[in-house]
Amino acid sequence: MTSPRIAVVSAGLGEPSSTKLLADRLRDATLRALAGHGQHTEAVDVVLRPLAQDIASHMLTHNPSEALAAAIREVVDAEAIIAVTPTFNMSYSGLFKSFFDVIEEGQLASIPTALGATGGSARHSMVMDTAMRPMFSYLKAQVVPTGVFAASEDWGTDSGLERRIEREGKELADLMVALPRRREADPFDESGEAFLSFEQMLGHA
């Protein structure tokens, strides 16, 4: 049996990236909290920087590359999502938004989701409520109450960043346990309850 998977989406543009670092910290906090529930869960990184050209091409041609198609599958098939973006002009990055734009509507519905953002100063922290939450609400994801914003000065200081990360990781784990992702039954899956054979459709069974 395949273990549940968390897709960790990070849209950092630099190397190294504080956005990727925050995504990793949120991932680790969530996995620790899930272990406390007795659940073994895997996490897969979906790093958007190497996919930037593929995403732009797909928006023009509607023909995803193999790498982009694989990244999209990781996200839409996940039991939960951690999504972290750098902040530009009080909003998410264009790369972050473009990736979620190429995912078909409805594919993220009901997926437990944790949000994070990074920026140069705390004055950008409103991005969580003014941009990210509205977007994921539109996508019908189940977003946890806490959202972590990490400013440059938060790293390596007693800013409360680690406490916020632990709290959001626990919230995501609790949501995954209490309200796991609801998946629509596939009528073409012969092992599923929704499957009807040709004879059943004709009323002969």
C-alpha cells in the first residue's frame, strides 16, 4: 500500500532560497506532527524554478513537458499540499501563480493545504490574507488557519518563526487526520464502488 504523500511546492528564484528553506521547515514540522498521530507519510519536493520555461511554454501551447506533467501529477494526487512563494509587490510571484494556473480547475478541491511566504521585511506579511488565501479559496483547497510569513530578519533570531512553523505543521497534520482529502469515485476503476459494467448499465446484472 502506497504511503500518503505531501506535495511541497516552492517557488523560490534564488540558489540557495529562503523560500525553499521555509518549505522544508514546514514539511519537517508536518511530518513530525503526523508521526505523533502514528502516521507514516512521505513528502515530495516540487521546485518550480527549473520548470519556469516549461510553465511559460505550456501557457502558450497547452502542451506540458514531461517534467511539468509529472510535477502537476504530484500535486493533484497528493493527500496534502505545502505551498510557499516569495513576495513581490504584496503578492505571490508570477512563477507561483502560473504553476497553479496550469492545473485544471477542481483538481485541488478539498486537499488540506498549508501556505507560506517569504519577503524582505514584515510589511509584506499581508500577502497571506490579501493574495494567497483568496487564491486557494477559489481553488477550493482546505487551507489551515495559520499561514507563515518569514521576513529576512526572522531567520536565526527569536522572532517566533519556529513556533509559527510548528503550529502550522501541526494544523496541517491534524487536518489530514480529521478531514482527509475526499476523492471523487472513478467510474472507470473496476475495483471501485462507482464502477458499472456494460451488463449492469443495460440492466442485465
